[in-house]
Amino acid sequence: MKKIKVIALISVVIILLSATVVYSYFTTYATAEGGVNISLDGSVDMVELSGGNGNRKVTFSNAMKREVYIRSKAFVGSVYGIEYSGNKWEQREDGYCYYTEPVQAGKTTEELDVNVPNSDDEIFNISVVYEVSPVQYYRDGAPYEDWSKTII
């Protein structure tokens, strides 16, 4: 009986040591590929100027150290449509509304008006989200948008 207990104890110790070695290997030599570069040199903040049932008016303030492009999208119940309007804002086929020029560091966008038409008697929330992309430049110095490089 004593011999069986010793063999069982040795087996448990061997299993624990093996598990430790395997765990150590995978935590030391495992790697991940891909990734996204981010910069923590400030932020872009959405400021809600006013909002009521069926309407939101927002601006975006660039507190980063670089100029950026901004696009925004609003969400509301699926039976409603959304209309965007505002100086220097342009709605595109992907459903986002784009600010048509780079927003300089320390500057704020023109007002974006998000409206749900025919919503007089309904009560609901409009959720407004946004993305920010650093301004990219061609060799001749002309700026362009690259939305595969979002930072917010």
C-alpha cells in the first residue's frame, strides 16, 4: 500500500512539472501578428450643442497635436431615416457624414445637424458616433483621407 502511494505521489509531481514546462514554453514563445498604431497625443471630443426629440446638433473639437479628418454617423430605430446637414459636412454612400476639410490642432468643426424627419410624436434617443483619421499627405503636399488608419 505504501508503494502505491509513493508511485501516485511521484506521478502527480511529474504531471505538475510537465504542465509547468508546457505553460512556460507557450507564455515565453507565443507571438501575435498584426496590430494598429495608436497615438495618445490628445483627443477629439464631441460636444453636443443642443438636442431634443428627433434632433441633435454637435461639433467636434480637436485637442490633438496634429490635424485630422473626422467622420460621424448617427443611429436611431430602424424604421426611421436620418438626415445630416451643416456647413462643410457631406454625407456619403457608406452612411457616414464627413467633414470636408482637415481639422487643425486646437480647432473645432462647424456644427453638424442630425435630424430624424417625421418624428414629432415619437420619443427616442439618437446615438452619434465618430471616427478620426490623421491627415495623410501626397508627395506634392496635398492632404488626403485614409480611413484604414483610424485613431479614435
